[in-house]
Amino acid sequence: MKTFLSALAVGAAALPMTAAPAQPQAAAAAAPFTYQEVMVPMRDGARLQTVILRPAGESGKLPILVQRTPYGVPAQAPGGIPQAWRYLMEDGYILVFQNMRGQFKSDGDFTMSMALDAKGSKGVDEATDSYDSVDWLVKNVAGNNGNVGMWGVSYPGYASAVALARPHPALKAVSPQAAWNDWWINDDLHRYGAMRLSYATDWLFALQNNDQGEDFDYGGKAPVDSYDWFLKLGAVENLDKLYFKGSVPRLTEMIEHPDYDAFWKTQRWTDKLGRTTVPTLHVAGYWDQEDPLGTWKIYEKMEEQDPDGLNTIVAGPWAHGTWHGAGSDVGYVKFGHESGTDFMRDIEAPFFAYWLHGKGAKPTGEARSFQSGSWTWKSYAKWPAPGATATNLYLQSDGSLSFTAPADAAQCRDYVSDPANPVPFRERPISRTYPSQEWRWWEAADQRFVDHRPDVLSYVTAPLEADLTVTGDITATLMASTSGTDSDFVVKLIDVLPDDYEPVKAGALGDYPRTMNGYQFPIAMEVRRGRYLQSFEKATALTPNKVTAWDVPLRPHDHVFKRGHRIMVQVQSSWFPVIDRNPQTFVPNIYKARPADFQKATQRVCGGSRITLPVMR
């Protein structure tokens, strides 16, 4: 479950997350930390469960590094220094972990609301809770130097980012990692209004139905193949009606608010960001299977008012939170360089050392990227990186890809999309989200498992005669139609490795479950839902068989397609069960579709369809 990943990201995976003594206690001999639990008061009288880990034997004043979380605080001090803290603790910090409002022993309600709507002297939201926590800590934690930093991955990443909306004067450095700002547009719950069904099911239940992180049992027994379970479920509303029964409020809210209405817009907390005054290090993973876009959007918003150059970002070939491990592969694609170690040692630790300790040189370079394909670090003056040229790669009617526009835009390819037989998002059987290891790297998995299906179109170039470097925002535009009145289109940009990529002795594949020769390595993938082509706020039916432009954002990337590789694009109309099924018949609320609404549809992809690549020359 997501609790495990977030704990792992800060090095606390091995620490029990249960109730703890209320008084300071010395750790065992030679242990690196002492432990204290306190209840920190907020302006409305609520108290939040907070754990303080102080370096044992440290007599000098140290900065405070805070992580706020809904996943539980450590029940005891670790017996050693976790890998993720190793380089930070070479400089020394008082580490503080706090359960967010309503979680575990913290007072209040955990609503998952991101709305920054606190009013009056007693009004509260996540930004005021952050402010009040920092204020109490600098006034009450002995031996602190008055400087506070915040950091965290995923929910703790969001909790650190939202503090920037109302920063306390003592807050001197923040590193939001895999954070989010808009749950309808992207990240955990949706992809441009299309529900992330299986993930939302597992994550929301564990997070919101109880604060002990228990997994959803799927009605009594976890399925061997969640693909079958969700297919039998029918409409999304049946998940709430038959199983959750209102016990997971955020899932109920998703069903009742399918469109981008005020419920979602008021939670877009980045609208409340003003001038950037706190040095900020954003961290994103190009293969983050949970929160891939929010970091970039927060960085982008802060760039609008950053006259002092305090807003920086780093990204790499990482899944969710894996930058806090050694990091020398992208799933089965091995590149042999410990990019995670580089990040922790050379970027994260120096960032906090400079801004909280006043040690070392001021960090330089607004954007750092561990570029995939070349597998080297790059530094850019800003993001998007200057020097890229938007270059169209066209989908041709013969299944090829070319930088030359097709002569006849009327030429199309078609397939039949059947909601009763949706395209799986990863190889079956599909286990539930956690603790499955397949989930962590599914966005880097070999796509050959679907390229034989009649409802997946593949387009491919000839082997490249020279390296092609793509740095910046990738987009797709499909000129496409459907015979239905609603539809989805999924676009995947793929790096096809050469047939002789990996010399393999006969019968000896080592750690690989299959040869890497010809591996279809996905670089960018996304879905668009037809009902929202005209407006996110108001769903509208599609006109059957009318060719329409479908814009599909494919997010920022930094990748080199190497000489001899081929570029592939796959197009399909389902991605199940990570994305809920589109019935392909327009209904006012897609999550309440009736069985008769799920109909086959003929999909056409026509001339002028293209991927727009930011090519560095």
C-alpha cells in the first residue's frame, strides 16, 4: 500500500507506525537518535501527534526538518540511520514527523481536502496547520537554530508544498517530492477526468476507510486477477454501493462529481501561491506511476513569481519515490548508474545544508535532469529547457511513423473497441496495487504484451540513423473519430530497443524474465476522455464518425532515442482497470452507466495525427 512507499521514501519503512510513549526516552546505547512524542496545538485547539528524533549526543544547535503525513509517525527511534537519511544526517538535523489532522492520535477530521479556505483567527486548513506546527517547533524544541525545512514524498510531498501558500518566517527551505495540486486533472485520482479505478480503490480504502492502512479485501478474498474482478463489477458506482457503502468519502465524492466542477477547482491550492520567497527543490520521476504531473505544475506556478531564482526542480528515471534508493534501472531496463545516490548526496543534502545550515556553496542550476537513454546528468537554465524545436512525427496509414506529413489526410486506420474486452494496462494476471512489485514499474513495462491485439494500433519508424534527443513537453494530436457518442483514446510513445540490444547466452536470461532484444520501452503514455474534449467543466456527447482533434498531453520528459532504435506509437481506447471503462455511449454521469450503455465502437485514426516532440538539435 501507499503507506509503505511513503515511509520508504524517507527511510522509515522499518519503523513501526503505532502508538508511542508520550515522554522523551533515551534510545538504546549507541543508537543515533533520541525519541520524543508530543501533541502540538493548532490555532483552533486541535492537537496533532508529533514525533521528534534528535541526533544522540549532539550539543550544538541544529535546524529542524519536518515531514507531515497521514500515514503514521514512527513508534520508536530507528536503530541505525536509514539509507534515505544518510547524507542529510552527515550535516545533522532534528527530524520531526507529524500525523496530519484526523489521522492516528491527531485531533480533527481527515477530509483529504486541499482547499485553502481558512477564515478568521480560528479557521484552519493544511497551510495553517503547517504554519502553526513550524511556529510551535521553533519556540518549543530545545537546541534548534531557528531554521526549519520541510520535505516528503507523495502525500508528505503535498503537505510540504502546501506550506508554501502561507510560509512561516522560520521556513527556510522546502522540497516537495511527487507532490500534487489538482486531483481531477492528473496524479492519484484521475487522468484528465478519467478515473484511475484500481489505484483509487486500493489507495483510498487503505488511507481513508481507516488509519491503520488495512487493504481492501475485495468482498472477502483478494482476486488473483483484478482485471476480472473490476470487469464483473460493472459501473463504478457499484464499488460504493456494494462494497464501500459510503465508508470511503473521497470515492463517493468522485462518483458524485464526475466533471471538473467547483468541488475540484476549489481544491486547486496552487491558485493561492504568491511570490516565491522560500527556496524550493521540486522532485519528479519520469516514470512515477502515481504522481507524475503535480510536481511540474507546482514548479510552473511558482515560476510565475520567482524574481530571486529560488524555484528549482530535479527529475530522473524514477518510479514513485525511488530516488531515495540507489536507482540504477527503470524496471527491467538496466543502465548501471546510481542516480538515486547522486540525487541524495549531490542535490538534496547540499540544498538543505546551504539553506538551513549555511554550509557549502549556493545550489546552482534551476533544472537538473538525469536524462534517460544517454543515462547522464544534465543541467538546464530553466524548464522547459531552451533550444528545443517542436517537431511533428506523423502517424501514417500504412502503420509507419515519419517526420513528413501524409499526402492524404483522409486515409485512416480503424479498430473495434469493446468495453467487454478492454485492453489491460499491464500483463495479466493483474494483482492489486500493493504490495505488487509489478505496480511500481508498470509504466516502463515491455508493451509487446498488447501489440498483437486487434484493438491496438501500432506505428513505427525505421531504425534511427542518428541519436534523437527529446527534452521538454511531449504532446500528441489524434485526428480521430468513433462510431459511439463517447470514447477514450490512449496514446503511448515507445522506444523500441534493437533486436540485438542484449547479447544473451542461449537459455540464460539471468535476472530478466525475458530477453531485452526488441523490448518496447514506454517513454510517455496518457489517456483523453472524449466527453471532455470541448470542456472539462461540462461533459458533451461526441458526434458519431466525425473526425475530431484529440489533444493528448504526454508530460515533460528528457530522453535520447539512440541510433539504431526505432520510435513506436501505440493507440488504443481502453487501459483497464487502471482507468475505468468508457461505455462508449454518452451518459450524464459516466460512473452510473447502465449495462446496456456499454457498446462496441469503431475507432478511426486518420491523417494528420501526430506526436510533437521537443527535439534538441
